[in-house]
Amino acid sequence: MAKAGDRAKGTARMSVWLEGKAPRTRRSDQPSTLDRDRITEVTVKLLDADGLAKFSMRRLAGELGVTAMSVYWYVDTKDDLLELALDHVFGGLELPESQSPGDWRGRLRALAAQYRALLVRHPWVATLHGNFLNIGPHSMDFSRRVQTVIKDTGLSTTGQRGAIAAVFQFVYGFGTIEGNFVQRCAAAGMTQDEYYREAMGAFGRRPELAEDFHKAEELMEGADGETVEEIREADFGVALDVLVAGIEALVAQEAAAGAQA
């Protein structure tokens, strides 16, 4: 079984999905319910409940009712397990079926919404997404759907790369901030609306921030009576409209340039 220290002495760690190892079968002295899928499911449960910082292999083993060494029979390192957990949650996405190229706008919005929901539902994903290659089978299925939708716009390959970056890096940032806010409200024992009202009240009571508070109020004009979630949903929709319009403009620009060439 490879050790983390051994890997550090050699080449950089790539991915559990590139090691070419088949999942190990259960040992005779281990519980019949213990396998890599079960370990991955419980890992996701703990990450959702306690966050990435508090996750440990010992905590996982305790939840499973086994020793830490029993867990290491199925995965070589904690990083390998986190990669498996990351791909596992991507498997829960409801991905739109491929349709005619002309329907790329609806499919793009659906994929963006699913990715946002994933980041909010599993806030730890944001950190892992930046640390691992994210090339598991479920993650790659999502990536292929994204690439197909963007290709259907008719953009050049350079335009496709830029469009993917614009849309999904925006969603990554939006969903990460939203997920962090939801966690913060839960930790404070408040609803999102309660936390928002308290925070804005404290903001408004600071004389040195009066001008900034007034500008914030102006931005919120017309949102009276709406919940934080409703406001956020509207903002996300408008932002996606802007990005779709930008893609449409770039498609027209590239077509015009091609006609002149």
C-alpha cells in the first residue's frame, strides 16, 4: 500500500483515477457492509455535517465502526478518499439530455443551476475542486455535457474556452459565496433573512459607513418583501442572462469576422 511520504519523494501526486488500481474487495475479517462505496458515502455525510477542516480518517473510522487501518485497506490516502467523495457528489447531478444545437441556452442554464446547487449543498466541494484534477467518471460526464453545450453555440475553440470559463467560474464564485453564507447563518442559529437583517442593521448604525449603506439601499430598491433566497435567485438569473447575451454577441462577432475573411 503506497504511503503519502513515499509519493512525496517521487513524482507529484496526480489523481486516484490515474493510478489504474481496481477497488480492493472486502477482507474476511471486516464487516460485510464495508466497501469503498460505503466508505465514500459516509465520507460525504461527514464532510456535509462537519466540513473539510474537521474531517479525519479516525473520525471516519469511528463513524463506520471500524479501525482506521480497515479504511486504508480500501483507499491508500486521505486525498484519494476526498477525490472519491468529490466525484460521488457529481454523480447526484440531474444533467439535461443532449438536444438540438439550437437549444444550447436552456441546457447551459440548467447545467449552471445544477453546478450552483452542488456547491451550496456541499460547501467543501469548492476547496477540493481547486486542489484535485477532478477527472472521475461523474465529474467527466458533467464536463462533457458542458463542452457539448458550448460547442453547440458555434463558437471557435478559443471562444468555447472563454465561454466555459466565463460561465462556470462565475457559477463557482457565486455558489461558493452562497454556500459559505448558508453555513454561516446555520452556525449562528439564524435564518438567512434574520442574519441579513441583523448584519444590515449593524452596518446602518455606523456613521462612517452611512454613504456606503445608502448606496446598498439604492441597489436593493424594489426588493422590499423579498427573501434573501429570492433576491439571490433573481441576481443569479440576471447574471446568467448577461453571460448568455455575451456568448450570443461573440458568436455574431466571429460570424461577421469569418464572412469578411
